[in-house]
Amino acid sequence: MKLTCEPQDGDLLVPADAAALARNSSLTRRIATVAYPFKCCVVCGLQLEAGLQAAHLDQRPLNNEPDNLAWMCVTHHTMLDLGLYPVEAIKMMRNHWQVTEGVPDNSLRMKNAGPKSAATRRRNLQGSNPQEDLQGFNALPPV
């Protein structure tokens, strides 16, 4: 076997100043903190700062543009790197967390919950007919 210094097929070429090109995770975290002050995993909502990483959405560690960064837990960062999440979905979730800051908005899920629960409470307290309690309330189909 002949040893050479010439690159062979499949060799990884490393620039002479590889240390200068190494990722700077502290810089990345500072940029992400300024751009996205509410820190949580954009997928699962984990807010434990020690478990969060500043993920590069394009998987290029030298691209520290704020639009290319998102806070992610280790599990979801790995899944992003494996291509299991579309980048646009991550960006949408990232923006959602920055707006809501972890406070859930149940307005759509709780639609009509007030009148229904009030009718149920009256029915349970009085033992009355449910159709009478819901008279004029058109959310339920007639029985």
C-alpha cells in the first residue's frame, strides 16, 4: 500500500484554518436569545434552558442569521437534522411561541363551553329535563 498526501476519492478535505471555521455556539446562542427571547423548544414547548439548543434550520453552523435559528430540545433538534420536520413548519411554530410566550389560547377549543356547562350544572342541581335547559341553544341537535 502506497501512502500519499494527495486526496483520494472519499477523503474529507479540511481547510488549513479549520479552527477559524469551527462553529461558535456561544455566539449562536446570543443571537438566538436576542432574536427569540422566549426560550422553549419550538416543537414540544420544553422551557428548561439547560435542555435547549440553538438549531440551525439550514444545518449550516456558520449561518447565524436570526431567521435561520430556532430553540429546540435535543430530541427535536436531531429530528430536524434528520429531515423529519419541514423548515417552514419550524419557523411557524417558532413565531407562535414568541407571540404566546407559553400561554395557551383556548378560545377556539372552548367555543360554547360556557352555555353548555351552565346548562349541565342547572340540570344536575335541579334534576330537570335537558331539553328545557337548552331551549334556544342551537348548538345541540334535537333528540
